[in-house]
Amino acid sequence: MKAYDVLITGGGVSGLTAAIFAGKYGAKAAILEGNDKCGKKILSTGNGRCNFTNEKMDEGFYNTDGERDLITRTLSSFSKEDTLEFMKSIGINPVIRFGTGYYPSSMQATSVRNALEEKALSYGTKIFTGKRITTIKKEKGLFVAVAEDGSEYFGKHVILCTGGMAFKKSGSDGSGYELSKSLHHSLIKPVPSLTSVKCKEDFFKNLHGVRSLGKVSVFISDYDDLNDEGEIQFTKEGISGIPVFQFSGLIGRALLEGENVDVSLDLLSHMRKEEIISSLVALKENTGEYKKANTLLDGYLPYQLSEVIITLCNIKKDRKIKTLKDEDIERVASLIKDFRVTPVAVGDFDNAQVTSGGVPLSEIDPGTLESKRMPGLYFAGEIMDADGPCGGYNMQWAISTGAVAGRKSAERIERE
């Protein structure tokens, strides 16, 4: 029977990073990966370009139902600056692209995946693929991880890096939650995050495929200033796009708990309401003799969206613009600046990028990421109840937690 110092269930970003830091601090680690290779989800990160951290990085970007001290301490123990140096040390040249996000200068996620795996192997990490772990138990001071095929692996410590339930084709099937519960942990119900939002209005069937720049504001009790700007994408069931993704986890959680959620779309966020009114009045004066209401907003918004707005304002499409009254134009401008939609659900896990919820942070030591309920058990990555917005925040979380859990587990073994 061969016993490793650390068994790591899951070979994603957090698992590979945990193996690297366990090895760096003297522990012999084994990764047990359910897929045929490690890092499958990494390849989809940042649209295949791997946005791994952000220039604007602090704990305030992360959502949790638990104790924020763990997030603060983890990001302090392994910061954005540490991540940049770490990437350089494994041969990745960080560059800022698309605003404030850091990417490999190759702009290929495979570069990061390969570099992480090579570094883990350099420390003697054993990688076992096709090993979906179904059971973890503790016998005679050792953890025993049993794979679906019946094979067993033994370790002094275990780091759970199985991810959540989002993007299931990458291997994130939620099995880590069952393993956590079998090891005396509870669970904050997972909901999809960084995904689309389904709304109750029936006009979305006419907006499917439309894209428009604007501002998304979300209204949920106990939260202030939930807004973001960017490209809003309309689906046949609701809204999508990065400004929507950012709040989808909070929306999903609020709906799950029976709270009311409202969303306001500012469809011309670069213009004040008064400017819109002034522009439409000028348009009426210049083209009112021949222009009809159904084309009133063609110079401002996609025509499908224009038609929906005109309809919602109870203006007939074939009405000449010259006949529009001041209150008609006021109503149109108001709707453009405050286009209300009502969320009823969020997208499913198959299409979500991240999971919101997971193992409560209150059950994990904030300084070491070791379980408070099962000595020798550690957590890293998405399995915990902490998630961030688009922009490299979830990759940073995976790297930071993997580094801390790997190092602390190795240091504890050395003390023992």
C-alpha cells in the first residue's frame, strides 16, 4: 500500500496549484482527476484565452453567504501580485488585455494548463486520470479515496478541488459536495452563476439575438449599487451578456429564497434622458413629414428593440413622427433609460461558468483552509461558497486557495 502525503481530488486550476505548492514545501502529492486529462475547464476560461487575474482585485468582488474573513485572508496570503510572479515563474508572460484583465501573452489557455501541469510534475506529483472519486473515508489515520472503477488511493491529507456544478462537460458534476457531506460538512445550495437570466415578459421572443450596449441595474433587498455596463444580449427567454452574468448568482440566490428581483436596462447609458428627448424632438422637426414611428429609434437602437419600445409606449408603428406629442417622446425616453424586466430564473448549470454556493466558509479554517470538522481535510477552489464576477476573479480564487491549501497541508505534514 502506497500512501501519499496529500491526495488532491480534481486536477483543475486549484488542484494543479495545490500540487505545486504541496510539492514546493516538501510533500508528495497525487492528483486524482476524473477526466482523461487535467485542466479541461481551464481551456474554456476567458473564451479560451485564460483571464487568470485582474488589476482591480480585492475581496469586495466576491460573493458569499458566509464569513468574509476567509476570503480576505486567502487573498492576502496569495495576492494578485503573487499570482503574477507565480505565472512568470512557470513560463507564462502576463499581459493586460480587454480592460484590466491579465492573460498569457500567447492568448491561449493551453499555455497556462500545460505550464501548471509541467510544474506539478516537476515536483514529483503523480497524476491519475479517469479516476472519478466516489468515496473518501478515514481508516487508521489515513484517508482512503475510492474511485468509480474500484481503485483505492491512500493519503495523510486530502485537498478537495472538485469544483462545483457549472459547465458540467468539463467534469464539474457536483460530486465534491457529496464527498464533503460524507466528511461531516454541510452545504449552501448551489445555484448557477455567470449565466443568463430568464424573464417573464413575452416580448423577448421578438428580441432573440439582439445585442446592444447599455447599463444593467439589479434591485435586490439588502444590496446596493448592483450595476454594470457593457453589451447586453437578448435571448428568446431573457437577457444575457457580461453585465448580466455579473449578478446572475445573486439573482439566482434571491429567487431561490423567494425574494423579489427587478432589473432595469439603460439602453442608451451614454446619453442623459434630456439629451434623448432633445434629439428626438429635433428628429421630429427634421424628418417628421415622412418618417414613421416604427423607425423613430433606428439611429439609436437595433430595430427589433426599437419596435418593442414603440409598442410598449402604445404608439402605432405607422404613425407619422410629426404627430407625436411631447408626452409620447417623454414616454419613449423614459422607457429607454429604464427598460424594466422581471427575472424568474437563471440559466442551468450546463451553461453557467461558475457555481454560487457550496461548502460554508464558517466550516473552514480561514488561515489554512483546513476543515474544522475533519482534521487533515482541506478545500480549494469553486467547491467553497465563494464566487466572483467575470474578469479573472474565479481563476484568482482557484489559484490563491490552491496555493494556500497546498502549502498549509505540506507544512502540517512536516510538523507531524
